[in-house]
Amino acid sequence: MLSICNMLKAQTTAVLYNQKDGWGLEYTYIGEVTNGKANGMGVAKYSTGNVKRYVGNFANGFYSGKGVMLFSDGAFLAGNWSNGKLHGKGTNLTSDGALYIGDFANGVKNGQGILIYKNNSFVKGGFSNDKLSGRCINLWEKGNIISDVLYSNDARNGTGYQYEAASKTLYEGEWKEDKWVQAATASFTSFLKAESFTGESTSSHVLMGPVTPSGHLKDTSYYYDLAKHKRYFGYYVNGYIKNGLQIRDDSTRFIGEVDDIGAKGYCYDFKFNSYYSEGYFVNDLLDGEIIDIDLAKKTVYFGHAVAGEFTGKAYFFNDKNDMYSGDYLKGRFTGQGYHLESSGRCITGSWEDGLPQKVSTVITAKGNVISGSPKTFSEAMNIVVKDYTDYYDNISGGLNDDYLSDDDWLDKLADDNSYVDFYSSLTSFPGAVKKDIIATDFDSTNFYIATFLETDNAAQAKAKYIELGKQLLACTLNNSNLSKPTKLTGTVNIPDVSKDENITRFDLVTTASEYKTFHVWLQLIKNKDGKYIVSLEMGEKAEVED
């Protein structure tokens, strides 16, 4: 099933089935396409297994570039992808709450990184084939023991140092399979053995690192504020951390550079069950290119931020596997762009606060192109008549809670203990004086409303009624559901404007069963305020008692 849209960059979109990821797992693709393959931004939707979906960049059917993979158990992978796997800088939150930020190669941890466990202990150092390897700094769960030891095969296997703040003891020696073996001279120099190193554990804090003559931490150091339940590890200047890791017990993790105001440069910010953000910060606020995951809502944002708000060109993926591409303003989809739904329907146009304002095109899941602004009455009629057989699903927009009808039939329907919801139409008749509406009770009522005149002038209302009647009778209807071009049947009588209601019904005489209950009602109604309303209602109406 291929759905083609005229995008901001002349990009096409599609729904592609039976795709295979880098591990050979099958998924359905919804997104941008070139030459029949996933190329650009899109969604890989999984129907089996623990993986829910991948959202982000694709190249020739593989995850490539910035992307995020979400799992049903709450885990996620985010960062740079190549040939379907994380490759380069990336982040992994596991189902048991361990957060890794660092280098990946071909889908596994490889290079330098930081692994922060759910119990707030951490390891910073080298990784090889998903295991700790090389020099690694490890802070224990209670926050008062730190080691700087050579690792191999995921365990301490080599020389190094360990400092225990409670006893103010420094161990220098050799470890094998994670156990102390003997005192020995380490093969490298550590901050734990700096000449000005100080270690202390009090009721208010734990401190381990070199200090200035005035007693302030400097260079690589560690500080644990017990009152704030917050740990700081990294590079210090005169007692203040400037670059490194900050951990709030069981809450947040932050990695990056800070100044007197807060975060700056490229940073990583994470809070359990709430959010994950990576990107550029200015004055402690996201500002520049970012990736943001709402871990509660399961949504992902790729794009720009300005002073902490989502503003600029962006791609946004909601929890329904829909994709928005275009302009964001203060966290809302506002400006030019498109909304690609998981069904394959694509709506392109201008938006405000996430709702379409002026639609240029709608591309249905079957690939049919629908104009949001038909140029002629006949073109608009053919759109409405054709889409009736799909219950107006292709042109139905969001709920319109503000719509007020002057149609007495709707009041009768309400009195008949039924209900009707109103939806804004994504297309509109030329000459309509307000937004076209679709009314439905999801059962026996499903019709399209276009209003062409609201006036105090009875003569104008009468003339518009007669004009619309002529246009209806002159219109030729032609679509794949009709066996041949067809015209409506009906007789337009001269309306009596002294009456509250003038209605002419037009029928579509065809052998096509899809149109058995389809009719068009031309209406001139005088409402309770004395205004004349001229409108068309097209579709099916339930029978109600008078």
C-alpha cells in the first residue's frame, strides 16, 4: 500500500509491509520513501516481541542516522544508527533501570561510556563487545567507595586503586576476577593518589578528590551531598563541578558541561519514567538541535528548541505511530507541515496548535489525492460523493466542539435519544462561509454539511438557494464506485422565505449499492435569531419521529 504526498522537500511517504530490521525481525514501515524503500524519517512498527517501534532516520530500508527504539518494558535505545544498529554515540536504558551513555559499534557497547545503575552506583570507562574493558572508575552503591582499576571481560582484572572514605584508606594493587589479590604498583596514575587528595565522610557529605590550598575540590573529583541526595563526579574548578556526571538518587541523571547558570553545550538529561533529552543547552535550557523522549507518553521529538521550548523545524512521533513534520512553536505543531498517520493517510497544509487550518492535499491510505481547496463546485461534490462510501473517513479532521447547527432535524435526533458528533472537514466547498462539517452518530447518520450563506436579507437567501439547486442539477458525478457518469435527480421549487424551513431533496439514482442511502438536502432555514441560512447536507440521515 503506497501513499504519496507532496512534502516540504518533495519527499514521498508510504506504508511498506514485511520489512526486515538489522536483526532480521519483521516490521511495518510508515514514513518517507525514495525508490520504493524507506529513506528519510519514519516509523518501524513491530507487532510481535518486546520491541514496540523505532522512530527516526532510515536509509535504504535500514535504521541510519538519528533514531530512537522503544521497548514495551520501558527500555529504549537512542542515538546514531548505521545499517540497522546503534553505531557511534548512543544511549541505552535497560528494563532494570541501568542507563548507558557512550560509544556503540554494530549494536553493542564499544569504546568509552558511562553506565549508571538504578541503585545510583556508576562505572565510567572503556567497553568492548558490551563488556567493561580497560581503565574504569567505579562508584559503589552507598556512595563512599570509589575505585580506578583496569578491567577485562566485565570484571576488575589488573592493577589500580580503591579508596574507602569511611576508613580513609587507599588501596593500590592488583585485582583478578573482581577481587583484591595483592598490593602492587599500579600501571597508571590516578586522581585517587594525587598529592593533594582528600577523602572524608561526614553526616552531611562524602568528598574524594584533590583539593586546592583553600580546601576546594579541583581536577577530577567526587562529591556526595547527603542532604540533597545528589552525587557529582567530574572535573572541578575551585570547588565547583564544570563537566561531568550528576546523579540524584532514584530520580535524575545529567551528563555534560555546566557554568554558573547551568547546563551548556551538548548534554544528556534523564529522569526515570518522565523524560530523556539530549542536545545543545544554553543557560541551562535546551537550545539548538535536540532529541527528546517523553517516557510517560511514549512520544519522540527530533528538531530544534529555543530557550527550553520546542520551536523550529522538527519531526514528532506520537504513541499512535503517527508522524508530524514541519514547524513547531512553543511545543505545538504550528506553521507549515504534514501529518502522516499510521494508516498511511497524509494531510499537508498549515497548522495551528496541532490542528489543520488550511489543507492543501489529503492523500488517502489507498493513494488517492484529495484537494483541500477544490476550485469548482463540481470538484467538491465529487470529493464528497466518492468519500461517502468510506464514511468520510478520508476527509474527516478533528472533533469540532464549537459547531452549532440551525437544522431542526438535529434537534429532533437529540430528542430521539440519539447523539451526533461533529468533525471539521479537511476539504471545503468554494464559496462556503464557514468551515465544512461532517456529522455522524457512527451508525445510521453520516452526512456532510456546507454552509453557503448567513444573511438577514431574504432576497439574497432565496437567490443563493436557487443558484445552488441549479449547480446540483448541472453537476456530473463520476468515480470508481459508479458504473457511469451520473447526475442527481430532484426538483428545485421557488422557496417561500416566510417559512422557517425550505428543503429540496436530491437523489443519486444508481445501481451502486454503496449509494442506496445517499441523498443531498438543499436547505434554506430561518433560525431563531431571524437569520437566513442556506446550506447543503449530503449523505445519510437516520429517521426520527416528528
